Amino acid sequence: MDTDLLVPYGVNPNGLLVRAADADRATEYRCPECRSILVLKAGEVVVHHFAHRADTACTGETIAHETAKRLLAQVIFEQTTISNPRTISLECTCDRCAYSFLVQLPQGRFTGAAIEHPVDDFLCDVVVFRNERIVFALEVRATHAVPEAKARALSVPWIEVAAESVLADPYRWTPINGRMKSVVCPTCKVFLGKVKVLAGRWDIPIEPLAGYRDPARATYLAAIEHCWNCNKDILLFWWSGVPFCETEPPSPRPRTIQNRYSKTFGGKYWANTCPGCNALQGDNFVFRGLNGSSAFEGLPLRDTPELQRARVDAGRQLVNAMFRNRWP
């Protein structure tokens, strides 16, 4: 008597996993976990699946875990054995903007894979080779997450993927945990390249991470704007202490940050300037976005009296707008 346990993939006589939807009734398939012969259920109404012929010690979790591991290894081997394999996509998080994007893994990047292979003092579900060297590890979560000690100690880049996501599409890897090399999305890659070009054009040495948006990673954070006066592309900088910074910024500081007098401010403060025409790029516009937007939106600002007055003024304007709308 068939059990109610549905098996999405069966192993064919060549040892390859085959989806039930692609299975052939004339072929014998076995369970990826217990290796017992499966029955193909492929009626017109029921969703195609495999089922065990008799009671089994298999569980949904064990079958999903074993099948996902084998699928991952199988799609990696396809990259080395098929002339035009389906592309593997890895979902990554941009190291600059934190948005997710897909990276297409080119054929030839990997040369093999192994299941339940040792890395350091641990067994990994799947390891990936490049020229006999382990370069990546994949862990499959069916019920239990990767232990914290293993997550900390693995010496190779690794990701953990959900078993159900692998079963749904083994060619798209969506990490739920892991440690990979830093990557940036195509948009941020273009931006960082432009930051580097402008830094060279204006002879402004910057820290390697200045184009990123993490205050913990660099003393100065760079953004690209147009000078209000000459309209040239220039670099503007955020640092801890803006806006209206009256104490000398950290050293070494970009040469375009100067202690300048502002009539609007009513005194001198350390501000961004244009390296081309030397025009002051006022903090009202650079950080408070009074020109409609700020390139440093979301970064922390010092709570100055000017900002406090601006919040009060904004509140008054909102009240006035409400009164105008209610009593025309």
C-alpha cells in the first residue's frame, strides 16, 4: 500500500535525479534517501509525484535534505559535462546598498562537487571544487540551521539554502545564511567607478571604502553631486560631526573640506567646496536636502540648533498647510 509521503524527485538507473513531471513510466526510479523503488503517480488530476510502495522510515525532512544535496551537486556537475548547461544564479546582497541582485555563475567557474565532504573539522553537505581545491560550500536546511560553531569556523566561503527552495529551482541559490566574499550590484559598481575617476580628476585621495554608506567603515563617505555654481561633477563628503561642523574634522581630510564663512549660517564652519570653482557647497543643501534631496539621505546628522529650528519651522508650515486646506 502506497504511503502518503510525496517524493518530488526519483533517482534513475544512471544515478541522476529526475523530476516526477519529467519521469518516464518505463524507467525504474528509486528514493534518493532509502534507495527503495518508487511508484510514479502521473494522473490527469493529481500533481505528478513519486511515492513509496510500502511503509518507509523516510520522512519528508530526510528526503528533502538528501534530494536537495544531490540536486546541488548534480547541477554543478552539469557545468563540467554539458556543452551548454543551464546557468546557475546566486542571489547576492550588495555590499554597498544592501539590495539583493542575481549573479550569473559562468560555466567553468567550478570543476566538480562532492557530497558530505570534510572542511576543517566539519562535514559540509556539498563542497564545490575548482581544480581540486575547495572554493565554496553549500549547506541545506530542512529543519535545523547550521550550528553557530560551524558557521564561525568554516575557512571557505559558504551559504545555507532552504531545501524547499532547491527542490523548487536548483539553479537559483538563495542564501538564508552564510559568509561570502563582498560583492556590489552593477549600479553600485558603476557609482564606485565614477567616484574613483572623480577622485583622480580632482586629485583628492580617498579611503578605499569612502564610496560605501557605512559610517563604521570609513572616516569620510563620498557622494557625487553637481556643483551649484559651475555644474561640474564633484565629490562631496560626510563625516561624523556634520552638519555645520565647527570643530576641525579628522585627519587626513579631503582638501575640499574647508573652514569657510557662510552668511546664511552667520559664521564659519567646516564645509564641502567645489574643487573646480572653489564655491561653498552649503550644508543646508548637502545634508538637509533643502534643494529637494540629499546624497547622504539616511546617514546620521549632528543635532544642531539649526536643525532644531528647521524642524520647528517645518512643523509650523505643516500646520499652516492644514489650516489652508480646511478653511480655504
